[in-house]
Amino acid sequence: MIEALHRLLPSAQRIIPTAFHVTVDNVIQALEESDVSFVIHRLGKTDWELESSEMDDIEILALLNMHEVGHQGLLLIETEACSTHGISYLSCPAERLGEFVSAYPANLELDDKTVGTFFDSDVIMLGETSRTLTIYHHGGVYCHVRLPAL
């Protein structure tokens, strides 16, 4: 994922020099410094922590309106489990994202069963082919970004 971010966002090379630095905050900073426009959307109507505690990953995925972003090809995905378990990134075909999220965390193939849900923390999904990006923040906000051609 780090290489794709570097290719698609010029400022990412400085702000996100290694995979360790791939965070929602740093990706947003790279977007801002590259003058890429995006709109933050709120999920839920009240306290997202309370609302989301009663939802499963598929319900949260539905709220993200993924059809709006137009991801195509392979999605590179960074979840909390990536940093916790030293996984550089996850991937799945964009059209199979629902299946991938449903199978999470089984598709991580980890012996450690302490992996949380897909949306238990921040998630970054990058479609390099479609130059699209979805950012989900655990506080209940998200944005979809169509990255400009360089």
C-alpha cells in the first residue's frame, strides 16, 4: 500500500515514509497538502460508539455508500489488524469487498484469535487502478476520494 500511496499522492512520500506511518490522519494530511478535495461524511445521528456497538461490519459497510466512490480492480486495505499483527496490507477485488468484510477476520489467516472486527478502528481502502480512496475513521466519519491524475 505504501508504494501505491507514494505513486498517487506526491506529498505522501514525505508524510508517510514507511508502512508504519500509514494512518488515517497521515493520509488526510497528504490529501490536504496535495490540494485534493474531499468531504467528510458522518455516520449515525448521535454517539457513533454507542450506535456502532449494535452493528456488524456489513451494516457499517452499507452505511459507507461504497457505490459512490467507484472503486475498481484490486483494493489495498489497511485495518487495525495490519499494524497490530505486522501485516503490510490486505487486498481483495473491489467487487468482492462485501464478501471480504463478511469473512473478516478469518481471511487474515492468523493464529491469534484476538483480531477485532473489520471496522473496529480506522480503515483505509485504496483502489490504485481507479485512483480511488475510502477512509473510515473509528469515530464515525468517512470520506471517498477520487485522486487526480498526475
